[in-house]
Amino acid sequence: MKKVFGKSHEIFRNLNCEYERRLIIDYKAHEYHFSKSLWEGSELPDLEMLIGEITKEQLENRAERFELSKRIDDLANRIRSQHLDSILLMQFAWELLVLSRVERVKYAQKYTDALKQMEMGRRERYYTFHNQVTGCLNLFFYFKGASSDEFRNIVDEYGRLKLIYEIKNNNFEFSIFCYGFRKSDIETGKPYDEMYLRVIDAKEIKEITDEELEKADKLFGAINSEQISEFN
């Protein structure tokens, strides 16, 4: 929109409900992007034309994605209900609840798929998101089998190594929130049998060994840091 403003700034100087209404409809009609050509000129885009571009299929897909995103709402509410006495652990719910509805859809898609794969026998999966609101990293780790202690140690290790990688390569200064999910080899009928939460702040990383740097690069160096990135 900055490019359009530089060429056709007249309509942007008269911000009102009609302008905002058309802008929102255009944004949603084009899957959360603006069709810049519609805004080049002194007249507002035709309202009926904008509405006409929203197809029935788009409305249905949006409704499906909205329902999917509620799985992240449910996860956040589960964390809140289980940790009402811990301000620190409540922050894990906050990390999820500050996300936009569109971002929650992206989180939910991977979360749902990872739980399904774990149920089908996949032993390990992990990926990270960069929370655009808080600036923190969110590491999601899934593990099938092993003991609770072994599982928690791996989550702690991967969280530290991801933080080391980001500090060394991107001057990262915030925290990483680790969401760990473990499913027992003994079928219990649950999507997971243990949830482990751990936050590590960049300031906690004082000394880094060569071995840690090498392992961090091996685990997380294959993909550049993006808003959403998966490593295996």
C-alpha cells in the first residue's frame, strides 16, 4: 500500500468508514493481500465488485480455517487451566493468545499434523515459529516413547541449542518458549500423555562450547530463520 500511496494519495487523506470497509473487504477477498491496482486513482474501488470477488469457496475455506485455529485456543486454555498458580507458565498461554487468527491457523495446521504423525508412530518431530508480536521463538517438540525424564532433557537441550544458533547467527536477544508433547508407547487413547513447558532466556546463555555450536548448526542450520520453519 505504500507504493500506491506514493502514486495516488488522494483517497488516503479522507479516512472514513467507507474507505475502511472497502480496504478490509479487499484484504480478505484476496487471501490477506491487497490488490494494489484497485487503489491507484482518486476513486474508491467499487464495493459490489469487491464483494463479488469473494467466492463461496473462499468463505467455506475461511470458516474451516477459523475452526482449525480454535485448536490453538484450546491448547492455550488448557495451559491456563493447569497452571493458574504460575505466572511464568501462564506466559506460554499468552504467547499463543497474542497471535492473530491467521497465525493461529498456521500453528494449528502443524500442531494437528504433528500429533497425528506421532499417533501413527513417528518418534520425533520439532519445528519453531517466530512470534511476531513478542519477538520470542516458539519451539514445538513431539516425542513418542522414552521416559518422562529423557523426554524433558531432550526438550531442554533442543531449546538451548536453538537459542544458541539464533544468538550466534541472528543476534537474538529474547526468549524461547518450548512446548513439548510426549506420547507413551502404551496406547492410552489420548493425543499425548505429557505436556512439558520450558522457557529459556537468551541472557541465560553464558558459555557456549564448540560441541554445542556444531550440534546447533547441524540441527537448525539447514533452514534460514523465518516466521515459520521446520527442520525434520
